[in-house]
Amino acid sequence: MSPEYDIAFHTQLLRSSGNEMFGALADVVAVVLRGRTRLGLMPHQPVPEALRLHERVADAVARGLPDPAEAAMRDLLAEVRDAMLPLWRR
């Protein structure tokens, strides 16, 4: 599965954050997501929990709710961390 929609999502978030440093991370995030895909570290089908968390982030941002947006993004990053832990422990 192509990471391009995930990259577009995170790029939009980072660049529209109003924080120049976050905006500058968009290219780094894109490289990481493409690398994970190339190395077979991304699931072939999106994990339902990850999709739900992306939706929570988008909903909170669209509604202008920074605290819920931050909480949802922290949960999303924790989901990614938990998915990657078994690979790091090899």
C-alpha cells in the first residue's frame, strides 16, 4: 500500500500548524513513512485503530480543539510505537 495519503495527511497537519519548526518536519516525516513502506514495516492494510486515531486528530483540528487534537496525536504516536516495538527488540 502506498504511504502517499498518510504523507499528505501529516504534511498538511505539520505545515498548517503555524509552527515553522513543525512545518519543516514534513519532509522528514515523508522520508520515514516511505522508508517504513519500502522496508516492509507498514501493514499491507491500514490498521483500524490507526485509522480511527487519524480521524480523531483530523476531527479535533477541524473543530479547532487543540487539546483533543494533541491527545489524539499522542495516542496515534503511541500506536505506532507499540506496533514498532517488536521489530526494535529483534
